[in-house]
Amino acid sequence: MELTDKKNMTRHALRDRVFRLVFRIEFYPEDELEGQIENFIESAEDEYLPEDLDYIVGKFRNVASKIKEIDDAIDRCAVGWTRSRMGKCELAALRLGIYEMLYDDDIPVSVAMDEAVEIAKTYGDNTGGAFVNAILTKVKESS
């Protein structure tokens, strides 16, 4: 693919790619995540503009660096649920949404919530969107 064939991705498409990396957190030990990033970059560098790849990888690293705090917020707000019982897609959507809500000043809270819910509806089970919305609402109220 020629460089001229590449187009800047929309924020929604970028967030979708970040979600796909965040999803891997549940399946790979922390010391293997850099290898997962390298695999992603190798498979995507011909498709994405360098600034889009930088955004995706940078945001993923930011989420991964706050995973303990994010998971603590999930644990506080998911009354009656443990992370091990949650669907992996819903958990990844929650992690990304909570990161954006609490730590990304460039993303309005309402946008972070809406996008996380849409991701959960797209990739999770048929109640995933409602589940993610309920948890994110509690996180918003408690922050």
C-alpha cells in the first residue's frame, strides 16, 4: 500500500483499535504486552499513518499504566460482580472508558461513556452495553 493510500482514522476508529489492544491485557502477562504492541505495529504499519499508530500505541500504554487504578474503580462500582465474572469485551470496554473518563482531559466524560457503551454493544454480548453503561455511570457519580 502506498503512503498516499493511507488516511487519517476517525477518533472512533482509533478508539476501536485501542480497545483491541486493551482486550489483550486479560490474556497476556504484563511482561508480554510489549511484544503484543510490536505484533500490532508490524501488522498495521502498512495500513495506518504513523501518527495514528503513535496515538493507538500511546493510549494503550497509558491505559496499561493505570490498570490497577482502573480495576480498583471497577471493583468499587461493580457491586455483586467480580472482574473474573465479567465478559472480556465488557471488561476491556470498561477499562478504556474509565481511563478516558478519569485520566484523558481531551475526551469529554459523556463521549468516553458513549464510546465505551458502543464498543460493548459491538463486541460484547446482548446486554454488554447496558452493563458497561451502569458501571460507568457509577464511576462518574463516584468521581
